Amino acid sequence: MAPPLTAAQILAALRAEGLTVHEVKSWRTHSRAGHGAWGPLNGVMMHHTAGVSGMVDYCYNGNTDLPGPLCHGVIDKKGEVWLVSSGRANHAGGGDPAVLAAVVAENYAVRPPATHQHQGSAGAVDGNPHFYGFECVNLGDGKDPWPAAQVQAMVRAGTALCRAHKWGAKSVIGHKEWSDWKSDPAGPAVAMPTLRGYIKAALAAKPGTWTLTPAKPPAPPTPTPPRTTEQRLTDIEKRLTALEKKG
Ligand SMILES: [Zn+2]
């Protein structure tokens, strides 16, 4: 449970993790203020956009049915972050209070408890006050690839906000872990237990040093080539000569 980071704190946290960050228009003041609470903050939610072109503008503006901002940052396929809001955003919607409790306590094993709620369901709680959201550019059809640079940026973005709030990796969930009618983020490359494992490792490392591709292990030492028969004969001759001199 924590008060929200300021825009300056969000920006600094993301850059400290080595991310390339773009500030879009009036993101520092662009929010859904007046349509519900913003805070206390409890975690970070990962999404896929389900579209690939014009996603930054779309997430800034939203549409008639779902006014923007639709997240805090868009993570593109190059792994660059586009900030569209630093306040309440329309991204999480309704979800399961049992999941929120598990995120707050960070007391689950591999996955939070299965969600049984969604936007408008009887037992749902509004997630928008409690989660930062990243919309990651991907069709979400399970075929559209997730480039390593993008996955790395997702890990670094989650790590940045966890580090700033002193949260662990279990404070980062996927939208599908929050709402039972959502499927994002989709694809084995962005399986949430895997991402949380990466975030845990990144949090244990110095800010900005964790990379998705581990450094190559040092090359093994070059083995000494076996001695040729000729060399061995020369050795024997030398030893014999030495013995002869001694005798
Ligand atoms: Zn989503």
C-alpha cells in the first residue's frame, strides 16, 4: 500500500532501469481524475494492445466507450516506453478482490488465486486505483512474436516501479490474472510466472544491469595440442643424452 509515485518519480525510476522513455504530450497531467480514486497503489499490470499501429495515440486518447488514458506506458516492439499518464487510467477495470489481497500480501506461490470476477460482475473491485498499467504492443493472437527487446523492457518497467515502491516481483500481474474474461498478455514469451522470475532477478541486481539474454560464459581455455610422435622421440633422446652425460 503506497501513495502513487509522481510523474517525475515514474520517469526517474524507468530511466534508472536503463529504459528508453518518451514523454507523450501532457502525460504528466493526463488522467481519469474525477472518475474514481487513484491510489493507494499496490502493483503493476501487464497488458497487450491487441493492435499494432497507432497504439501510443490510441492509449493516450482512448475511444468514445473507453476514454483515455488507457494505461501509464505503452511498450513498443523495440522495447521503448511511451508515457501517456501518471494518474488514474482506464486499464485494469473490475477484478477479483482475492487477487488484490494476494498481490498486497505477495503471499502466493507461482500464480495468484484464479480470478472469478470482471468489470461489472457482482463481486468485482475496481483495479484502476491500485495498479500501474503497461500496454505492450502485440496482436495478442498467440502468433505475433514478442521481440526479446520488448520482453526485456516489460521486465525493466515492472522492476522500476517495484523497486521504487519496495515491492517484490509478486506485485506484478497480468490483466488475465485480474479479470476472468481477459487473455492478456498472451503468449509463452510473456507468461507471467516467467516474467515475475525475471523481475525477481532484476530486483536483486543493480538498477539497469539485468538483461534478458544472459552474458556468454567465458570461453574454455584452449587445450594444449597433444605432442607429436616426433616431439616425443626428441624428448626421449634428450633424456638419454642427459643420462649419458651423468654416467
Ligand atoms: Zn488488458
